[in-house]
Amino acid sequence: MRSGAKAALAGGVFAVMVGGAGYGAYNVVNGVSGSGGSPEAGPAPVKTGPPTSGEVRETARKFLDAWAAGDARRAAGYTNDDAAASRALTGYREDAHVSKVRLTPKQAAGSHVPFAVSATVSYKGMSKRFTYDSRLTVVRGDDTTGRPLVDWSERVLHPSLEKGDTLVTGEAAAPPLKTVDRAGVALHKKDYPSLGPTLDALRTKYGEKAGGTPGVELYVQPADGGSEAVTRTLLTLREGNAGKLRTTLSAGLQKAAERAVLRHDESSVVALKPSTGEVLAVANNRKDAFNAAFLGTGAPGSTMKIVTAAMLIDKGVTKESGPAPCPATAVWQSQTFPNLKGMAPNESATFSESFARSCNTAFVKLIDEDGLTDASLTEVAQHNFGLGKGDWKVGVPSFGGSVPPSPGPDRAANAIGQGKVQMSPLGMASVTATAMTGSFRQPVIVPRSLDGRELASARGLPASTVAQLRRMMHRTAVSGTGARAMASLTGDIGAKTGSAERDGQAEADSWFTGYRGDVAAAAMTERGGHGGDAAGPIVADVLRAG
């Protein structure tokens, strides 16, 4: 036996453990490792404080050893949620059909222990190696002993899992799908990695309609379940026959969007063709698989002032050249609203100027005019912009905004994109498309002709309102808060910035929407600060490519 190896006999099966102090690899034969034993019993002194390096190493060793042995109950006993861990680890073996597990811990970083997994997935005579990296964290247990325990989450099992997700091996939930862009260019995850969630959603909905037949796969079954749940393939044991689906996407613009969101973590962007409502690009730069570009539900900040401006113009409250004083603060029903730090007051400002500077107080003062109610903004959002009715049929799951009637201070907060208003980048790109064309065209990523689904409708905007909004958005892009981000763009351009505050978050979310020619785009960066700082350059990159 080579130096550094120790032999152990467990249940009559010989196993080899390589490395010192239990760190190295657990070679599993017939699903049994060489550790044996069970969690220590009996009273022990209560320990406090972070686990020591020795406790981290020993706890990780015991947990990984039990997992490799296929002993779900024993492995779960080394976690701080033994019920959930036991279910997941049992499912790993019985539902995902994973065996011959080899776990290789790597160098610990404090309480974190990364490790490599090499295993075999076997199903009805088919088998394939399954390898990936994961990580566990050791914490001090809150039981009466203060034992060091693995901090359990599904991501310990596999890093792509969210809470409640499970692994399943069997016939794929949907046939494979060859997805192409508007010109027939194939769209593969390896070439467009952030498009993955969208491609998965398209496969779930249209794989069978496109004429494909399912293969056999190891896949992630989302916690929400149901026939519309979007599964994610981790390993293919037998290929199915793929159908073909043409989308409205543009491969070139998609590539630009993928590059653009890499500017900042937790960023998302959507590009639309305003003349048709077709989605040209959708990209996310996130650690999880959430399609925030389509499904995000954040406050959009001052980008919402496009809708509010349309309301104020349509209701005859003001016009682009009308007065819209911008004091330092404004009070609405006992709540004080300030402007962004550093904005100088301007009591003689026009509505166009206050829009371009993104003056909160001007908008708060204007929503106090006669003829406006708590539901006025909701009515314009729904009937003119097609928002907030829950009837969008994009082709994949999406969120078309929420603008509820709001009494009290929230009426003013809604007007500046805070309060109860929620939006996704998709929704805000649609707002910009409606503002620049006057027509609401529900966004689509799959042509309606494919399945004949009924699209949402709204009446759009009067031509005079559109003309004023375009001029105000153009002013914002060339000399207002969007000018720095849009500086390198020429032609027919417009923009609106937004900074959205969230409770418990020190830095505001950065929002930006703009148009150039027949492309409208909107982006959001979590904790990105001012709209022109983070989200603005992302939108500008996409518009430049468009």
C-alpha cells in the first residue's frame, strides 16, 4: 500500500481513504465507504463560538464519508437540519439513481469546505459519469451541546439546487428543442450562457409542440412542481429527438447583451423591437438561475416617471413646456420626499426640465392636482401601457408589472417608482416601446403564429402625448441624467434613469431604459446605485449593438 493510504474494513467491504487527517478522497466500493461509526452520543460540554479548524475538518470528513457510503440518515445527523438533509440524500440515491460516489475535499477556507463529486448515474441499463464541484459550511449547532454541524441546504447536494428542488433521473420532462433566432441561427447554452433559463422555459413549453421526443436525463425538478415547472438538465443518458423552434431573438444582439451584463453582478437586461413587440435579447448576470430580466419584481425608481408623465399630460395637469417647480423637498400626506443628493432646487423649472433631471419633488407636487385619484396611475398603466393585468403571454413565464391603486403616501411614492409599484426589465422595456411608438404591443419571444395564443391589448397613447414623451426622453439622453451613459450614441435616442431604494439595503438598485431607432432596452442592477452609473452603460451597449 502506497504511503499516505490507510485501509479500513466497513461492513465486510474494503475501502481506501487517501490523504492525512481524513482529508482526501473516499473511494466507495458497492456504495460503502471506509469510515463507519455514527454521530457521537452522550453528554458533552456546550461549546460556543465559531468552529475550530479541527472541528471543520472532522465534521466535513464524517459528513462526506457517510454521504459517500449512501448512509443518508447518518450523514444527515452531521447537519443542522437532519430531516431535510435525510430526504435529499435519500432522493439522491433513490430518485436520481446516483451511486459509486467519490467525494474529494479541497483546502478549507475558514468554515467553508469545497469538494469535488465524481459519481455514476445509472438508469435501466444506461449509466454515465457525473462530476461537479460543491461546497459545505460548518457552523456551531444551536442544540444543547454546541456541536459543529454542516449548515444544510440543497446547494450542498448540488450547487444548482434551490430550496425544495430535487434531482430526478428518468424520461425527460420535455423533449429536447433546437432553438434558433429570427434568422435561423442556433442558440446554444454554451454560446449564450445567460440564455439558459429562457431556453429551459422554451423547451418545457414548446418541446412537445415542436415535434420532439424525450430522452433520458438527470434533471432538477423545481420545488413548485406542476406541468409548467421548468426543469434543468444536468446530465443526458440518452438523447431524445429534438424539434425546432424559431424565436424572435437576434443572435448578434443577444451576444451583445450577454457581454453587457458582465459589467456588473446581479444585472439583467431586455431588448425589444418597438414596432412589433418582439424580444430581441434577454440576459442576466446572476449567481442563481432566476430569469430576473423577465420575472423580476422590483421597484423601478424614476423610470416609472415615463408612465406618470403620460398620465399628467393625458389628464391635462401639465405639458412638457408647462411649469413643474423642483423644490428641495415636497410633502404628501405627512410624508416628506427629497430629491437625489446634490440636486439643486429650481422653482422655475418646466416639466421637461424636471423630467430630464429626474426631480422627485416636481412629480410629488403635480399628483396633488384636481382630477387625479389614487387609481389614476393604475388606470393609465393598465389601459394605455398594458401593465399590471397579469395577461401577458410572452411565450415563457414573465411579469408584466404591478401598479395598484394606493392611498396615502404611497400614491406619491408610486408616481416616482417606489411605494407599491413593481416592475421587471421586460415591463420597463415595454413601457419605453409604448412611449416611443404610441402603441402597446405585448412583448413576445415566440411568434403568436406558432400556437395562436391571445395576446394582451391596451389602447396606447395619443400622438400628442407620444411627441412630448419622446422629446423629454431625448432631452434626458442628451443633456439630462442619462447623458453620460448615452454619450456615444447618435441618431434618434431617448432615455430615463431610475434609482430604487429597498428596505434594509444600503445601496439603491440601478434602473435605466432607453431607445435608439427601432430598439428599446431596459436594465436593472441590484445595489448598483444611480441609474446612469450601472444599468445605463448596459443599456447603451445593447442599443449600440442594435
